[in-house]
Amino acid sequence: MQNDQLQNEYEWRKARNKPDNITLDAGTAHPNLSIFGDQKCFKHEVQPQNVPPNPERFDSTVCVLGSEGFSSDKHYWEVDVTSSTDWDLGVARKSIQRKGKISLSPKEGFWALGLSGRDYWAKTDPWTRVMVQKKPKKIGVYVSYPEGRVTFFNVTDMSVLFTFNDCSFLEDVYPFFKNSHKETTMRVCSIKEED
């Protein structure tokens, strides 16, 4: 176990030096999410935006996907979660259901970690509670497509929060973001910023 963790940490530190430039796909954003700031910020608005209905758009869960999907290689990005107390992050298959109520679990094509009030959960089936030593300001998401692995890091204290192993991606996966906390903003960070 110790070895795995060291390997994981080494890979993460390496990935952190070359983060992906993740932008948000406004065409997938739930009508209550406004996208701004170089397509990297999303705010949960009280009123729905006037947006065209399209098949890619989430209509009942307050989610948005990244603009580009992955079908190979390793990828890393960080998200500022300071203001929201109700969020989920991770990756999702391109073919996920976007209309009506969605269930976040690997068998539905989502590999996600979330905060609900005070508790952190990995959206396994059933959910797995994740113990957090220090409240994260930023969450790092590390995806190894070839190994079928998604690891979540607490950037605040550099700890591993949870790893999904043996993920059956089967197709392109996209960065996935959900913010259910009204009037809060979340942001995909560029690593060059100061923590």
C-alpha cells in the first residue's frame, strides 16, 4: 500500500507541473450555471439563464462538462471549491444521461467526489465516505486513461482523498463539474496562481 501511495504522489507531483488547460463547455451547462472568466468559472445563479435548449445540456442537475474529452494519456487539473458547500467533481463518459435526474456512479459513467454540507463522499455504489484531515480549498483531479484510474487530491495538504481503480472508461471522458450551492462560484485554476 505504502508503495502505491508513493507512486501515486510522485505521479501527481509530476502531473501538477504540466496541468491541462481545462475550459468549460457552456453548451452543456445547466441553465442556472453562468460560465465566465475565460470559460473557467461557473456560478450557480438563482434564476435560470436564457440559453438555447440542446441535447448536450444538463436540464435538471446543475452540472457542466469540460470542453475537451480524453481518450488516452494522463491528465490533471485543479478546482477552487472554497465558496461552495455542495459540489461534485470528476470525469464523465461522453454518453452519460443529461436529461432528468442523474445518478453519479461509475455504472452510470461518472467517477466523482463531492462535498455535501460537511461530509465528503466518493460517488461509488453505494457512496463511500471520505475522511478529510484539512478542509480543501482546491481539489486536484488526476486521470490516467490507460490505467483506468481517477485520483482526487486535497491540494491544501497534498493528501490523496480517494482513488477509483479499474474504471471502465470505454470511450472519451470529460471533466465534470457540479455546483448545487446557489450564488456560489467555482473555478478551474491555472496552477501558475499562488495557492
